[in-house]
Amino acid sequence: MNSIPQKIKIKDIAEKAGVSAGTVDRVLHDRGNVSDETKRKIQAILNEINYRPNHYASALASKKVFVFCAVIPNCEPGGYWELVEQGLLRAEQELYDFKVVVKVYHFDQYSPDSFAEAMEAVLQQTPVPDAVLLAPLYKPKTMIYTKKMEEREIPYVFIDSRVEEANPLAFYGQDSLQSGYLGAKLLFSQCSDTDKIAIFSFFDPGQTLSNQIALRMDGFKSYVSKNNLSCKIVRGTLSANDQEENVSMMKKLFKENPDIKGAAIFSSRAYVVAGFLEKYKLNHVTMIGYDLLEKNVKYLKNNTISYLIAQRPEEQAYKGIKAFSEHFIFKKNVPQINYMPIDILTQENIKFYLEQSQ
Amino acid sequence: MNSIPQKIKIKDIAEKAGVSAGTVDRVLHDRGNVSDETKRKIQAILNEINYRPNHYASALASKKVFVFCAVIPNCEPGGYWELVEQGLLRAEQELYDFKVVVKVYHFDQYSPDSFAEAMEAVLQQTPVPDAVLLAPLYKPKTMIYTKKMEEREIPYVFIDSRVEEANPLAFYGQDSLQSGYLGAKLLFSQCSDTDKIAIFSFFDPGQTLSNQIALRMDGFKSYVSKNNLSCKIVRGTLSANDQEENVSMMKKLFKENPDIKGAAIFSSRAYVVAGFLEKYKLNHVTMIGYDLLEKNVKYLKNNTISYLIAQRPEEQAYKGIKAFSEHFIFKKNVPQINYMPIDILTQENIKFYLEQSQ
């Protein structure tokens, strides 16, 4: 750690191996036309001197433009997927000097067909993308396209959730089961074991409840059963579009169950429930929610939501694109399964997470 | 975001401005000898085309070796400062191609004189370091050396804590007051407002209680008073070296106060207390602690410690060195005050923080 790095030049290696610099260069860049014996000799010298190729220099000198496509749901302003898009943009900007372009394709998150259309468009584009990052919300459709990409040798990265049967270059996302389990622990740190708890979810017309939300719910239930809690759970179903209907549903639910002490919701839209709790002054209800949306943070700051559990969507997307640059440009191995930390956010620590640039 | 970046060449800018490429180059690198009018004209074109200089290429071409010194306490294996040193090493490795060397100087964290000696050695080394990263544990001594560095125009970065009167290039660390406040909130989410709480601290021979630990304690007390808690607090003083003495002290404390329900310690060595609680089966005592040391994590995993509050020491050091490379090599502005997130760790989410490479 304390010595000045000595830059080792290709011609020094060539001299040591008794071959030409061109031969060393061919071995370094795996361009063939070198005998196995010479290859072994050069490799031994490279290992001995702990040679590290300067991928920066060769990438900067290269004229190759890399096109990485990203397939994600439509970005509502202030919504979850906008944070993902910000991460894509940050990675693209950082890799500007290496001629990386990120092309974003959107789909309707409630429509598997829309996802398929976006994937078709990606695979039909010219030039063929070098790699594809996708949020695999729908497993059967995802499997169709991961198979196609594998046939065409296009590496792909999953973010948000993953399909276990596929073989991505990498996955960046949360362990959803564990994040649901932790949600229950945090809620019951504020509620008693016997309290009545309301769990809210959005009505899903296609019965295609996303993998992630279903797993969080399972994790929550698993905490309750593992700890033998005798809490009572009531369910509330929200509409994605009709806020008036949501208000009447919640009014009815809390009127019929005045003893509700806790509330949980496993999608990113905790603010729909928190807004109701605040408006109707249900201060005695402890609430937990997921994801660092501006609209959720507002209710965390005023303590309507006690705990938010976050999963760094911006970082998932950023790291997903960076995985491609590690693979293609810097020739490094990328770990395949990368769980993001399950961040616990409260009134007290939220501002430091918002300040973090990365 | 969707267009292929067109690389703009200096000769294109020169043509547009009606000057030579050499003149554009002089403006880009601020080398003078160009009339104000020409400068303005070229600057206008650069702004118009949103020109971004390729600092990678010029840094790689440069023969300048950067020597960044780091002044931190001695690293005990598995201790807090070892994590800091890992961050320094990671930054050095990442910046290898840019000829960056990180030289680490250690001092005895219980001796202000030892800190001063390390700083003297840094400032007397040849060549003079380009920049210095330091953990300013002792304010008066720190002020002496920050003044010297300012006189010699050596930029410096604080990690861990900061001295407000100094003017570092950047600071990376925790808001210690707030982390103490949050510690209290988490402890009282498991204890009742009227419980008896034990607070442990290490005996400090020089009465030089570090700024950070003192602030965490203040934050803890501020939570108690703001929420009008009527808890009773008892204090235990630990020895840094004599573990037998610590055991007798804790035996006595818990015997005299069998109604202690909670425990807190504001230094990184929660494991000293947690080990006692586990050995003597004081399962009814809820404990919170600080910092992601292996020895603390062991007790978090088996739930002897309910919550650990962490501050990413590895990342502080990494970002501190990266701040120098941003400043010197990539010519970017670095924000001066950078609070790290106050991470809340539990049995349930710890493994994902340990998995994070950064």
C-alpha cells in the first residue's frame, strides 16, 4: 500500500519473455495466433509481476459504441420507477467517456402484453443492443425473452425482482420475503401482539400480483406465525385510479373496526393510506410502508408512517448498467446475485438517505 | 438519453471559432496567452455544445503521481479502524490507473501527542503529499495542523468527525447527535418509558472523550427529555484493557439494579457488554449499540443486541480519497459536508449490509 506503483510496459514483458511486443499484445487481448508454449510463458510472467491491463486506456481508445437497453414500467413523476430511471441516467452519464448509450423502453406495469411489446421492440432494434436490463414483473413473458436473449448471446440484468429459472449476468434487488418479515417486526415493535392490524393492497384486475408484493406479504405472515402472535388481520383493497372509492372503503373499514392499531401496505404507495390516516386524525394507528417516494417521505417526516423500508431503486438501476460496463469494458467478473440492503427509515434518519447522492 | 454521443473534437471547436486548435487547447486548460475576446468566443461555443473535457484521457496520459496521506488510529483486527483502512485500500486500487498512492500513517487513538507526531511525519515527508485525509479526534491538535496545511495549500478531508472551525475540502461522517437520538428511540421502542436503563462508556484517562461519543450521548439524553421519559439511568464505566475488571463491574451493577431493562453504549465496542449479557443470560435486557464490527454483528445475529446503528466507515474513507481524485484528476467540485446515512441494523437485515461490497 505504501509504494509508488511502477507502470509495467508491454515491451518490458516482451523482453523478459524473449518475444515481440506484438506477441504480448496478442496474448493480452486474446487475439490468437500465438503458440500455446509462448502463451504460457507470457502468462507466467504476467502472473509473476501481477500485471493489470489498463482497461481505461484501451476503452477510451476504442471507437465501439455500447448500446444498453433498459425495459422498465412507465415512470409516474415522483413514483418508484422514476427513481429507477434516474439511476440509469446516472450510470449513462458516468460512462459517457466510454461511449455508452442507455436506451429506455417503457411498458404499462399492469399489462404483461405491454411488457412483451417493449421486449420485441428492443430485440428488433438496429443495431442489436449489446445488453438488456429489465424489471421482470411477469415471469412467463420474461422467460420467453430471456430465452431469446440467451440464444442471441445478449447478456441481461434483472432489477427489482428476479426469475430464478433464468440465467442473468446479474440481479440487483431486495430479498422481498425478508423485507416483509422485517416490516412485521417493526410494526409489532409499536403494536401489541394481540392488536388488530389492517393490511392494504391494490386491486389487481389481471390477478397478476407482482412477485415482490406477494413475497413481502408472505414474509409478514411468516413473522406473525413464527412468533405466535394472536393479532387479528383485516384486509382493505384499494383502487389504483379511484381515490374517492378508496376514501369510502377506508372510512367503512375503520368505522367497522375502531380497534385497528396498526396498518401495513406492501406496494410503494403507502401515501394513499397515510393521507387518509392523517386527514381523519387516526393518530393511534401505527403504520409501516415501503419505498422512498417523496410522497411517502412526507408522511414519514410527520410520523404518520413510523417506518419506511427502502430498497435503493436508483442504485439497483445504476449498478445494473455498471455491471454491463464491468463486463464489456473493464473485463471484470460481476457477482450474479446482489441483494440490496433493506434500509430502515425513520423520521430521525431519513434526511441522510435523501442527501446521499448514490 | 436516447442519442448516440457524438465526440466533439478540439479542431471542430477551433474551426467554429476561427482560431487554431492550440488556442482552444490553451483555453480548455486555462493556460493563458489568449485574448479575453477569443476566450469569451470559445467559451460560448463550449457552452453551446455542452463540451465535456475527457479528464480520463488526460489523467491517463499524465505522468504525475498523486500521493494522498491518511492519518487514522491504529487498526485492531476486526476493529472499527480496520474497516476505514479497507476503504482507503479500495479507493487506492480503483485509482491505480491514475497513479494514485495512498500512504497510511497510524496513531494511538488515546494519545493526542501520537496524533501530532503522525501529522508531523506526514508534513515532513518527501515529496510533500498532494492531500491529507484525517480523523480529527482531538480538536486543538487538529487545528494546529489544518492551519499548517492551509498555509501550504494542501487540501485535507475529515472523516469520522469534524472540527467546525476548520475548512476541509470535504467531510464524510455521521451526524452523531442524531445517531444518539435515534439510538434512544430504538431502545425505547423495546423498553417502557419508566424502565431503568444502563449506559456504558469506556474510562478515558485523559478526559478526552471523543467528540463523537459525547455527541451521541447528548442526542440520547435529548430524546429522553424531549419525550418526557421518566426512565432511570445508571452508568457503568468500562476499562479498555482489563476485561476481568469489566466483568466484576457489570456483575455488581446488575446485582444492585436487577430491574435494568435496557442497555446502551456509544463507542464501537458494544460486544464487551453484549458478551456479558449473553454469558450471564440476562435475556430480559434490551441492548442497542453502534458500528458494524464483526464482534458486534455476532450479538446482533443472536439478538443479544436488538439494534446496531452503523455509519459506513469503509465508505467514509473510500469517499474521502475519491474526493481528492475528483478534485485533482477529474476537476469536479466536491460537496463539503457529506453526512453518511445512519443505518439501522437488525437480525433481519444485517446480512444484506455485510454483502454490500461498497
